Amino acid sequence: MNITLQNIGRRFNREWIFRRIDYTFESAGNYAILGANGSGKSTLLQVLNGSLVPSEGTINYVDGDKEVDAGEVFSYLSLAAPYLEVIEEFSLNEMIDFHFKFKQFRAGMDKSAVADILNLEGSRNKLIKYFSSGMKQRLKLALAFCADTPMLMLDEPTSNLDTQGIDWYLGLVEKFSENRLTIVCSNQEHEYSFCKNRLSISDYKS
């Protein structure tokens, strides 16, 4: 999946968050969107994944030789972000089942394998509302990485993770990001160190 931005801008009321972005995210590439807190990284990611409409400019999605409508982009991507909620009334088993009603497992993965990755084999019937903030973040990441989608979008992926959790995240990157368009929003170098391509929001302020 390629994403091409032409003169993209987004504003809230009269304030422009960013303007005049001309950029192409190419299939299977690793990209970091960089900027300080509140600079507009998450807003750009939401424009890229189709949940926000740009205020100006055009965005095109192409999968192979087929153009993809913006309304269908969600089916091509997996997302993990601090503002993305898990359903706390579900057990771990129920959350995994629910997520993979909408996404396919990556080759070799199933519900047990996801629980194994989380090291929660003994907590499969535990309600998510009793998970720690770090474990909820691990769950979001595991669901995103283990889905068979050509795009992976990660916003502040190590939020609420300790040093061990950061190492765990980097292990998922190494194992599950190959041959996917991967976009990471971050201002912490350890989260995006593997990204060869970097876009700074500060370059696109009006």
C-alpha cells in the first residue's frame, strides 16, 4: 500500500496544525512522524488512516495497481494508540476473538499464540478492566502486530511500558513489521530507531 499526500493540510477552527505536506509513504517502508507533544503527529496519523478528512489537499491510496477508497482504508491497516480503547468488560479471550472478527491473523498466529506473546496464558479469562495500564498497552500492540494487514500504524507505542516492555515492543517490530508499511508517531528515539524515513511536523507549519 502506497499513500501519497499532495498539499495536505489540517486545521481546527482557524488554526492550521500543518500545511503543504507533499509526501509519499511507500509500501513496506518504515516511517517516523516526529514532533513535540501537541505538534500534530496524531492528527496527521488520523488523516493518513482515514479517520480525519484533510482541510486541504488530496490523499491517494494505492494497493498494487488498485486505487483504494479512503472509506475502505481501515480494512488495510492495524492501529495501536493511547487514545484507542480496548473493551474493558471483555476478558482477554473475548477481546482477541472480537478483534479478529475484523482482521485476519498473520500466518502462523492464532488466539493462543497472541496470549503467549503477551505472556498471559494463565489470564485468558481475566477481565481487561483489571489489567494494568502497561498490560493494556501490550494488548493493543499485540493485536495490531499480529493482524495480517499491509499497513501498521503506531502512535507513541511504548506509552505506559517499562524497560522490559520496551524491549518486548522492539522484539515485535523485528518479528512482525517486515514487508509492511509501518508508520510510527513519536518523540522518543527508541520507538522509531528502526525507521529509515522521517517526517518532521515542524517542517509543515504555516
